[in-house]
Amino acid sequence: MILKKLQLQTNVVDPTNCYIIFDEDTKEAMVIDPASEVDKIVEMLDILKAKVKYIYLTHCHGDHIGGVNELKQRCGGKVLIHRIESENLNNPDVNLVGYIQMPEIVLEADSRVDGDDLIHIGKLEFKVIHTPGHTKGSTCLYCENEKLLFSGDTLFKGTWGRTDLPTGSIVDIMSSITNKLMKLPDDVIIYPGHGKSAMLKDEKPIYLELKPGNW
């Protein structure tokens, strides 16, 4: 497996982390959260000589989906997003394109995923973990064999995602993190939607000591 991280600029202060997962045997690739700057993504795909199988969206916010249509037009691939989140892909009150001063986005998913679904790129297997909280249909992708977690805006190094935006919930995000993500092995590496990667074992003390009254 080859993993490439691209930091893409949007109208949000922090660049969005876009990830390319590439299986060297089949040449299949999955692109996670192509936010913008599609030329950068295509350049890396060309270097790898990759065939895009899936474009995976961790949630529907504009700073994660802004480059999807162009990428699909240029490279193909099926757009995947959680079933709940697909309902708000084109809802400006939820995808926040106006809030972050982006043009209107018209986007349709090719397939809708649910929690515990499995996605395959060559021999690589990724499990969908439904993690409501940042948005109602937010998800993470977990690769058990490679010990990788792509956490979108649910979990960051040292903190969690915003819950004050439409369909967000502090109760839900804490439940998602403590009851789902923190149950994963200590040596899993977290690759978030913004910022630096982290080891899960280093994040566990933050959440295992939290009580509902402290949220």
C-alpha cells in the first residue's frame, strides 16, 4: 500500500487533508476528501499511474467536497458517502458553502454506505465506522491490517471536531469517539481531516477520563 497526504487550500483557514490510498498490485486508488486544487490530486495520481476506484467523503462540508465533481470528471471513480450524509450534500444550510464563501455545489453520490460496510481497494480492506457528532452522517475509515484510521473531522490530534454546526452534537461526537474509536488498538495511526496525524494511544487519555458532565 502507498499512502499520500495532500494539504489542499480552501476558504477555511486550516488546509484540508486529502488522502490517496493506492494498491500497487491492482493500481486501484481511493481518494478521501478531495477538497480543492484538483490539479495536485491528478498530478499525484498520474505519478502513481493509479486508477481511481472510489472517491470517499467523510462528511458533506464544502471544505471536504469542493473538488469532487472535477476529480470525477477527470479521473472517474464512484463517489461514496454515508446514507444520512448524502441527504445534505446539496443542502447549503448543512454543507456550509455559503458560510465558507464557496460557490454552490451540485453533487450526487454514486453509492451510499452504512456503518460496518467494507470497502476494498485491491487487497486492502476498509471498514466504515459511522461517527455522528461533527455532522449526523460523519464517518471514519479503518484499515485493520495497516492499522490506519481516517477520521475526517471527528477526531484530531489533541481534540475533537466542532459540534456547533448544523446536525452536530457534542453528546453524539463523544459517544462516537469513546464507544467506537477508542476501542481500536493503541497502535492505530489517526489521519484526520485537518492538521497532524497522531497515535490513538496518545489520544485515549483525553477521552477515557472524560465524563458526560464535563462535555
